[in-house]
Amino acid sequence: MPPAPSRPAPSLPLPVTGRPPDLSPAGLARHFGLPDLPDRLAAVEERLAEAIGGDRSPLGPASQRVVSAGGKRLRPLLTVVAAATGDVFDDRVVDAAAAVELVQVGSLVHDDILDDAATRRGRPTINAVEGVNHAVLAGDYILARAAELAAGVSQEAARLIAVALGELCEGQVLEMQDEYDPGRTVDAHLASVRGKTAALFACACRLGAHCAGLDERTTEALGTYGQAFGMSFQVLDDVLDLIGDEERLGKPTGNDIASGVYTLPVISALQGPDGAELRQALAEADSPAAVDRAIDLVRRSGAIAEALATADRYADTARRAVAHLDQCTAGEGLARFPHTYATWALQTLIDPRHLDRPVAARD
């Protein structure tokens, strides 16, 4: 999928007004027209716990702690709903959904090692409690359990998981190659996002389509949907790292700048009139004060509004990819979900201190 087309961004006040969408299991059931969706998602949670094994393995307790920390579970949700567009829900769908979530969790354990992160989703990381060596093995253990579940679904499911995991690793390496580089390009950043984040969302949707036996055209459409949703999701996540509420996010903000990962808003702001000042702040980002200064410069540059417009374009690409599935309520819900999720994120995860004025695009 090519990058979202570039065009001037509108002024986007934050947050979107009104009551946030309900993304609880019951709210998602209404959104997708699947009354038993909470039960389906609960079945995935049970399978996750069974796969890790708890005390049956020396790596079980630490692994179970990070798996049970929760999170939005968007990837297994998309697997379940993609399968529902073919009116299928069975043990294979549960296993596939659990497998894709375990890939996500295992990769996060490894990310925490690379970032030397102390917390994740509001809980201590494995590397912070049991140590780096234990965390490496626990991440591998979680990924192995994902592979086992996928292999039990089918050879094709195992292949989809393996391909996504390879793309995830490649995306992470692309990100690491550009660390602390203020000359990082938008194209380089988006290539990293496509591997590091979007590939697993695409895999989640393809797994659901595979389990439901959907035709090739629909499977490709769902894969495109997942990739575009993943791109939108990551751009939103990058924005929240700059203006999000740490308690609601369950992780520190400003971490990308502090660790030398320059995302879309930062790259755009570096090209603006305050680019030289921002470059200097980034060079001193081992200081919390410099990180705060860099974030303020990005906010004042208009780059956050531009990033949100990019996220919106990716969300629209996702919507259009599955527009032909509107003959069923699950398909209709999928088409609406990228914008629904973005609205929820903007209304619930932004730090109130950043809402004193609109985040407007540069003139």
C-alpha cells in the first residue's frame, strides 16, 4: 500500500467534542452488530492464558503477567470480526486471534529490552523485574506459543504469522537505523511503520479471512484494511507520545524523542521555521527539560495537526477497502471502526494540560 497522499492539513482542534465512543466489549458488540462479541473475546482471553501455561513453565509467571496486563486487544478483535464477515466463529478463529495477540505481546517484551523501559501498560516490565536475560527468553517463549497456536490452525496461518513476524523485525531495524538522525525522511519513517505495526494488523485481518474461508478478493481487501488501519493507529500513537496522558496510556510520554525515534510530527516540525531550534533541543534530549522543549516546539509548529490529517487519510483508505462488505453488519462496522477508534483515542487519551488551545496546522 503506498503512503497516504499528501495534501495541506486542516486546522484540527483537540479533542473532538462529544461523548467518546464506547469501546468496551458491550460497546464493540453494538458497533459490529455481534451480540455475542464479548463472549468471543473472552474465549480469546482464555486461550491466551492456556497458551502461556502459568506455573507449568519457569517462564510462565513473568509471561502471564505481561499477557494479562491487557491492552486494547485490537488485533484479535480484528481477527474475530474479519471472520464474522463470513459468519464464522470457531476454535480456529480463537486460536488465530490468540496467536496474533501473542506475537504483539512477545514483540513488546523485546521492545522493552531495546528501550530499557521500566513500565508497560502501567505494570513493571520483565526486564525491570526479572532482568534482561529472563525478558529475552520470555519474549521468545511467548512468540513460540504464538507459532504453536498458528500451526494448529493451518499451515497457511503459520505462514501468515511467520511473515508478519519477519516484517515486524525488519520494521524495527529500519527504525533503529535512523535513531537520533534529524535527517530522517517521512518515507523512511513510514516504511518502518508498515513493518513494525501495520503488518501485524494486516495479518490479523488475513487470519480471520482465512479461518472463514473467504475468497481471494475479500481476503486481499481485508489485508489492505488491516494495513491502513495499522498505519493510522501508529500515527495516532506517535501523536499521543507527544500530547498523551501518561496514566491513561500506561506508559511515559516523550519516550520517542528521548530514545532518538523521530516520528512523523517531529520530522515535519524539523522542516518548519523552528527546525533549527528543534534540532538543538533533540541534540540535548538526554535532559527532561530539553525533551519538554522539543515537544512544545513540535506542538507550536502545526505538525501534530498535519499528522492527524495523515492518520485520517489512512483511516479513510481502510474504510474504502472494505466498503463492499456493507451487506453484513460486521463489514459495515469494520468500515466505520478506524474513524471510531481515532475519535475515541483523541477524546480519552490526551493529557488535559495540552487542551488549552487548538493544535492547528501551520499557515
